[in-house]
Amino acid sequence: MEKSEAGIEKDGIVLAVDTTTPAGGVALLRGKRLLAEINQDSADTFSERLLPSIQFVLRANRLKIQDVEGFAVAVGPGSFTGIRIGLSTVKSFAYASGRPVAAVSTLAALAHKLRHPSRRLICPLLDAKKNEIYGALFESKGNIVQEVIPQAAYSPDAFFSLLPAHRIIHFIGSGVDIHRLLLFQYFKDKARLSQRSPFIAYEVGLIGYDRLRQKKGLDAHHVEPLYLRKSQAEEKH
């Protein structure tokens, strides 16, 4: 991926998009302040609702797409189709405007929802189908969230065996309910299951804003998906 030298001004306008899971959304930020957000947990395709959602958050703030100074997009892991829709939409806007794009991991954004002033372990889990999960372990202290165990597609047992069972771990994501019993088998009273919503567009925007301010945005041509495993079509081929 090629870094863009263009950054954004302090309190610049950022449009954030997440289409990696059915619980997708769009957020508009001025700096780190949320201006508008639309979230929807639906099996309907994002191709039908993404552009209307973007238009709504902009119009609600009397802004146009030309006023956006940078974009943030969740690049995966998640639904292959959803990822492609989000990336193609954001890349089109960024290419036309010449604005930079911050590529944000879905798992990192989920972990960001549970960041805390005191040190804590955060484990985002997404259902990856085929009896696998997308998972990672992060450690947070304040706004600093660092990856401890790398993001990948794992079998549940293989992944849970990597986690420190002696420490309290905060779990979040669609994989939590599916593997609730297994989590308690491994971690007993050390497991903390978050009740936070699955929507991460705002967190994608927060992470994206920081990266854009640090001139770590990407040129539209060089934003790539984070699949973590091959698609079904690639596996068949």
C-alpha cells in the first residue's frame, strides 16, 4: 500500500464507512466529534443503502461530498461482498476528489469500542463460517490499543488456547454469542462478554482521523481489502 502525503487539518471532516458485516453503518465526523451516524443490522445488500446513507449524513449537516477532507473505511475481515462494496464506494469518492483514505481493520475498530483508561485485554471475535472465527487479542490503555495476538482466521479451540486464561479478557463481536459456552469453558469467571452494539462506523472514523492527521492515509489506488483467508471462488479454483 502506498502512503499518501496528504493529511487533513485538525477537526477536518471525515466520512467513515463500514460494510464488513450485516451490522454496517456510515459516520460523519468533524475531528473526533460525531456529527451524524446511520447504522443498520440487515441482510439487505449494502449496494442499495450505502449511498443513500452517505447522502443523508452529509445533507443533515449541510455538507457535500466535496467538503470531506478524508475517508476512513473498514477493510475487513468480514463479508467478502460487503468489503468490496464499501471499498469500491470509498475509493471512487477518494479517486474523484484526490482525498486520502485510512484503511481500518474491522477487528481493531471493534476493540476500540472497549478501550479503557486502565489496562485491559480486548478480544474481538467475528463469525467466519466454516467453523472458524476471525479473531485477535488487543491490549488497551486509554486511546492506545495495541495488537498482542495477530489477526487471522482460526479454529475456535486453536485461538482460545492462545489467550491468557489467567487474565480477565473482554470479548466483543458476532462470534461471542456463537461460542459463548466454549468461552466459559476456557476462561470461566475471567471472561467478560460485552453488550455493546456491533456498529463500528464511528470507531472506524476515530481511528481513521488519527491516521489521516499523521499523514498515514493511502492513495485511493492502493487501498486493499483485509480478507485473512481466500474466498470460496479462490478455494474452488
